[in-house]
Amino acid sequence: MAGNSTRFYKVVAIAAVCVSAVLCLCFTSLAQEINVVINGHAVIFSGDSGYPFIDRNGRTMVPLRVTMESAGFAVGYDSVKQTAIVITDRSRIEVPIGTDYIYCNNILIPNDTFSVVRDGRVYLPIRIVLEAVYYTVEWDAMTFSVVAYNFLIDDYTFVPYSTSSPATLIEAVRKGNVVYINGRYYATPEYMRMLTNAKVHYLGDDLNTAIYPEKDRFWFSEVEIIYPD
């Protein structure tokens, strides 16, 4: 009986290890699928730019250069001071590597985690930089996306969006067609125009009389027009 109990506990322990390994693989896979969408445009990550990841403090770390350049900012690096520099239309942001703060126009802004260099690329949480230049930054857990925007939403430009397919939603967010704002999804104006753009398909064999059913498009030129005196 004792032998059976021992074997049972061994099986449970092995199963627990297997489950843990699967969960680790799942979380690793999810980390590789983190999306960043800025003003409705998805940031395109690659092996050259680097990919976002979750650090040990639970913060989403993104490659600084590709993300900031996707927002329209200029990015540089001071190798002497080991500081990444981001230039916007109104601000200069300095990111000292290995610190838990940044400077925006010489004003120190504390961070809740450290900027790091991985494979020669600077990583840090996107929120602190974009909020310093007046972006709103949100986390969309449904699509595993960081969503940032600096525009005001109104009913004339953004339309509430919904779908019963999680895969469709994730794809729409990744393509930048749908944005996540204040806990809701909205279709961008460009996406709405695409969705509502009517396409005409004529199945007949005489398009001319289909458009001008009287006879043909020259019919009016054959009619004598008499003007009143």
C-alpha cells in the first residue's frame, strides 16, 4: 500500500512539473505576441528591432527605437553617458540606462522599473515615455496589447466595434484597424470606410443600357429639344 502511495505522489509530482513547463511555454509565447498600437497604427517588430517582453517586475518592456520612431519621434544614443535620447516636436526625453527614472525637458520623472540593454537594444516601459509627452496609455488584456493615443475621440470619427470572434478582434487590433480606448473597442475612420465601402457587381451583358435604361447613353442627343418662346 505504501508503495502505491509513493508511486501516486511521484506521478502527481511529474504531472505538476509538466503543467508548469507548459505554462512557462505559454507565457513565453504570449510575451512574444505583445502588441503595441500607437494612434491606431501597430508597431511592427522584427528580429532586427527586437520584441517586447515582460520583465521580472511585471512591466511590459518595449524596444525603444522602433516604438518611438513609429510614433514619429527621433531617437539617438549618447554612448558616453549611456543615455538614450528621444526628440519629439516639443520635448527632449533622456533615458539613462540601468536607472529607474527618465528626464523630460530636464525634469526627473521616476519609473517603477529599470531601463535595460538587451542584445544591443534599449528597452523600457512605453508608458513612462509616452505619458511624459501627453499620450494616454492603456493595457488591453484581451488582445495582449499596449494601446497609446493622443487624440480626443468623438462619435463622428470613431465607431464602437464588437465581434464575437477573439481571433478577428486580435487581428484587427494588430493591424491598427481597431483601437482600445477607455475600456472599449473602436473602429478607426479608415477601417470604417473600408468596411462600408460599397462594391457594385453587374452581372448583365450590357452595362450601357443598365445605366441608361431608356436606350443607350447617346439617346438624349437624338431627341429634339424645343424651348418655349
